[in-house]
Amino acid sequence: MNKEIIKFLRKSHNLNQRDFAKLVNCSYALIALVEVGKRRVTSDLETKVKNTFDLDQKQIDSIAAIVKTISDAPPFI
């Protein structure tokens, strides 16, 4: 799991960073730092996110593929 997946999950559930952090039971600062790339997604955070959103590794891989497709697409004009 990486910062793009965290951000994708947060935004796809219409959550701000504070609400996402409360939902997964971690600090707002951790989510903010992860999303800007100053902290890695720890195994603990990954477990909390997977449990909160009931995700398995196959679903995480699917989300990663979606995020990659989106990031590789040309920008909207």
C-alpha cells in the first residue's frame, strides 16, 4: 500500500484527512504526512486501513491499478 492508495480511498469515501484518520484510528498528522510523501505507509497503518474498509490484497492491487491508470492519463483541459 502506498500514499496514492491512501489518498484514493480517502477521497473516494468523501472524507477529509481528519475524518479518515479518526475512522482508521490513527493521527491526522500521520495521514497528512503519508499523503505528501514524508512518511511511509507502515504495516500497522496498512492493517488498520484494510480492516476499516474490509479490503483484501486483491482489492488493494485493483485499486493500485486504477490509481496508476489515472496517474498515467493525460490531464483534462
